[in-house]
Amino acid sequence: MRKVPRFETTDTVVRQKFSYVLENERIQTLINDLQGNRRLLGHEIKVEEERARNSDPAHYAYPFTARAMTSRQENLRAATARRVRRCRLVSTTG
């Protein structure tokens, strides 16, 4: 069984707060990267739609690559939302 100290030292509290700050910064960096990738995918989808002269995803001739990139973009949007929630959780914890 792990022995838990009865009183936390100041050093322990400072280290814990610092680790929350570092984790929050890492999550923020990841969020920024994900948002940048989403923007890039959005641009590439538009380019592919212009190349194919078809911007209707319901149309049978809609480019498969644009469809795949749209799916990836939605996955990135969901991942970004999860990271934002995690960042808020870490912020309130620390």
C-alpha cells in the first residue's frame, strides 16, 4: 500500500501546479495544430471541388478524395473539441 504524506509540502504543491501548467500548454499546442490541419484540409477540399467542378457531396460525381478529406476534417473537429474540454478540465483542476 502506498504511503501518503499527511501534509503536502510547498515544493509538492508548486510541482503539481507546474505540471498542470505544462499539460495545459501541451494541450493548447495540440489544439492549435489540429485547427491548422482543419484549415488546411478545408482549403484542399475546396481546391479538389474546383478541380472536379462539383461541390455537391450528394452528387454521384463528387470527388472521392474530397469526400475522404471531409471525413478527416470532421474527425479533426471532434478531436479538437475533446482537447478543448480536456484543457478546461486541467485549467479548473490546477
